[in-house]
Amino acid sequence: MSSHPVLPVLDQLARVIGASTPEQDTAPTPCADLDVVSLRRHLLGGIGYFTIILADPDGDQRPDPRAYSGPDETEVLVEAIGELSAAVRGALAAGVETVSVRAPALGGTFPGDYVLSMLVAETVVHGWDVARATGQAWQPDSAASEQAHALLADQIKPEYRGSAGMPFAPEVPVSPDAPALDRLLGFAGRSPDWTPTLVTKGG
């Protein structure tokens, strides 16, 4: 069975989630209008969705990841991340990288390796969001950040940014010589220097 860059990122995400405290649930995050607990719920919906589609690439069970309505305690998300890691390992063993995965909530049917890249982008960026909001380190392998950046560069069109209802903020200028994670964050509309103390009204 081959490995994949997303597996160590998922391990890091579980550690960061597990180390956050209930007192931090209302802390702001780099995601506009989302506090820590709201971001955790977002992650629960997405992680549950990836678990389902990787376990059954051509299946009919395809819930709306935005409609997650279950419990949102940190322990629940840590357990869900463990289930996703197991699903990734099983999918890799079954050769998911070479088959098509039906993922309507992500925009259609995609090659398995592309879906895994989507998962890398989701976990690297949102892992940083949670870590930064809760004062923790976030150091994914540079290859994971590069893979996530390449995926987002393929997905994010200019018209998807900035205006009301669009999923991405405007790109934040970052030096081309900056670390891979900083360049990814800037492209994803985040300042690598963001901290909760720098949040301003409307920011």
C-alpha cells in the first residue's frame, strides 16, 4: 500500500484539535465569520464527506457536507479524523488514485488522485486556521503545501473571490521566496501573519 502526503497532515490536525480547549471555542479564526467551534463543525461535515466518498468512490450515499447537524465536541472531530485516515489507507490500498470518485458536493466526478489533493488542501489550510486561532504550531510538510497550492490554483477563479457569497477572499500578496505554506495561505486569501489579536471589525 502506498502512502500519501495527507496522512501525516491528518495526524497533525487530530493533535491540534485535541489540544484545543472549550474556552477557545468562541475564539475568532482566519475564516471570516467563523469562530473555532463553527470551523470545527465545518470540518466535521467535510471530513465525514471525504470518508464516505473515499470508502465508496462510485456509491449513492452522498450527503451534503454543509448540512452537518451532529455533535461538535473536539473528541468527536478527533474520532472522525481517525476514521478518515483509515478510509484513506483503505482507498489507497484499493488503488483509488487510478479510479473516478463521484463527489457532487465538490463539483462532479474526479480522478481519485485529484480528490486526495482536494483533501490535502482542505486539511492543510483549515489545520492552519485552527492552529493559529488556538495558539498552536502548524508545520505540514512543504510537499503537502505545494500540492494544496497547485490544487487551489487549478480551482480558484478570479470571479470566486471577494464579493458577497463567494467562497474565497482576495489573494494576499506573499513573497515568491516565502515558505510553501505561506505562499499557499496567501493564495487562499489569508495573511500568514494573522493572529487573533490582529482581528479588526470586518477583518
